[in-house]
Amino acid sequence: MSTVEAKYVWKIYDEDVIAVKDASFRCENEEFVAVLGPSGCGKSSILRMIAGLEDITKGEMFFDGKVVNNLSPRDRNVALAFESYALYPPLSVYENIAFPLHARGLDKNEIRSKVQDIVDALELSDVLKRKPSKLSGGQQQRVSLARALVRDPSVLLLDEPLSHMDQRVRAVIRARIRRIHDELSTTTIYVTHDQEEAVALADKIIVMNLGVIQQIGTADDLFNYPSTQFVAGFIGEPSMNFLGGRVESQNRLAVRNGDKSVSWAIAEDIPSSHINTGVVVGIRPDKLEASKTSTSSGIRAKVDVVEFLGDYRILTLSLGEKVIKTIVPTDFSVSIDDTLWLTGLPEAIHVFEEKSGEALIKAKK
Ligand code: ADP
Ligand code: MG
């Protein structure tokens, strides 16, 4: 068992590349934590510092309350699977996966049974005798994952472990990873740029951008109560719409509509100090009400694309330079070039400070 805690951790590479700025977070014992963010935001640097593969420039990393900054990777009882596979080319798939168990001195039968369990779960039973060079990228990645999982580590670190797998396999293996995590009673830290993966897998998600932790929370927290515009735009598909606006009063916004603006009611109070300041108004596509006739609160937009998706349609509209998405039921008949008037549901509107991107109210679902 292990808790992992970072306190004010920085990673500065040569030539002043600041990859991680002042990161603090805590992973509880047996928790499944995702580190989520776009490419280059510092996710792998964080994971490598937890593993001990990268020095911590400033700050402290703790395992079970003990500082591990100076412990070698071997002394941390962590298992890793990275995006690149690092398999041993001369060894077969079986030998690659069994390798860490041999190193620990387990007996042959025990090794066989452990390897069997993991290769069944990761659908590798058919390729056990092959050499890594005879496998596809996705298969090699699964071998690397199997080798990490078979060790029963106290901390399991996975860096984009599904990136080379095709869509179908990815969905299957994703579910198996979560199941194995639950069976092993390990603490898992999982790096991904894919919000869908993080939401599907993790108990807790750490969202990063430009080396800075933006927010830490459950998928539900992040989706419903994003604390910054970045988090709001990163979580959810199709992503949140953002419109220009100004605070009229504590519960009214002027939302830009071409050269003019319309007034939207909001369910929660904005601090009065923000009245008359510029804001970014956020509204999810399914929380915009579309009307085919002009409404006083509707922003006027033109339909560019209609996508049919089973029970509903996703419309892409243009409002001047801006692109807006909304979701309508299939019985809402609409064609390209139609004009619609869109109003945000008061209880679902998010408001962000224009300059800092910080949320000004905590919008409800
Ligand atoms: P992510 O995993 O989110 O894509 P990384 O942690 O790999 O991000 O990288 C964060 C930043 O640090 C990037 O700007 C990257 O170019 C830089 N970086 C990563 N590793 C090194 C290194 N060994 N030397 C110098 N810069 C690095
Ligand atoms: Mg990375």
C-alpha cells in the first residue's frame, strides 16, 4: 500500500524549460488517479519524478509520508509502463512479462500462473512465444503493460499506455486496466491527454496546462464545477461553447450577439465587484435552447453543419467568426443555412473572468 504526495514540486530542465510549476497533489492508497492535459503540459515529467527517473528540481515527493526525492527507482516499488515499450528484444513475450518475477525469485509455477492471468486479461495468450519485433505497436504496448501489472507493485505508473492500440482494443484494455487495479489494491497514476479515458477510469483527475495544475477533482466536479475556462473547455464532448460578454448585474449577463448583445439571466449571483467587467460566458451544447423564431434573449446564429447521432443531432453554427455547437432532438427539423436563436439555460451558465479565466460562479448542472 502507498499514498503518493507531491508538495510544491517543480521540474526545470536545462535552458529554462519549466515543465512543472509548483505542483501539489495527493493520491490516496488504492486510488486511481489520472493526470490529464494537452501534449507538452508536463504530465510525463510528473510521472517520471514519481518514478525516480527524473530529479525533482524543487519541492518534495512523499510515499507513505516519507520523502523519496533521493531514493532510486528500484527502492520505490513502482512499476511503470510508458508509451514507448522498452521491451527486451531477444526475449519472447512470455519471458518479457515474467522477467520482473524471476528477478524477485518467485518459483516457476507461481510465475506461470501470474503471467497466465495477466496475458488472458490483456489478450496476449496467442503471442506468448513471439519476439517483440514480430508484434504490432499495440501488442508491444500491451506486453509492456502486462509486465508492469504482473509485478503487483504498490504504485503503478502508466504513461499513455493505450496510445498505440486501435479503437476497439483500447476500449477493452481500458476496462481491464481498471479491473486489474481494483484486484491488485495498488495506487495507480495514469497519464493521458484523452479526457474520455480519464473520465472513464479515474477516481480523481488532476488537470494540467502549461506546467500548472488547473484543478483536481472527480470527473463530476470537473464537468459541473470547472474552476477555470481551460478545464471547462477540456472536459466534455462536444466541448463547452464560449461567448463574449459583460456582467450587467449580479444575475444578468449581456452576451455579445454580432454588433449588439442580448441579456441572459443566470441562476447564481456573480460578486458585485464584477459588474460591468468583461467576462467569458460558457455554456455546454446541450444547455442551449434553440428556437427557429426570433427571441429577445436569443443569440442569432446560422447552421453550418448538421450531424445525426442516433437520438439527437449536433448542430454547428456560426455567429460571426465564432463557432457554436448545440444539441437538438431528432424531431427538431433543421437544414444547413437556417437561422436559429439560442439561449443558455440560466442554471447551466458558467462565467469566467476575461483576463485570468477563473470561474466567477459555480454553475450547477
Ligand atoms: P507531456 O507528457 O504532458 O506531453 P512532458 O512532461 O513530456 O509533457 O514535457 C513538458 C515540457 O518539458 C515540454 O515543453 C517538453 O518539451 C519539456 N521536456 C520534457 N523532457 C525534457 C528534457 N529531458 N529536456 C528538456 N526539456 C524537456
Ligand atoms: Mg508525455
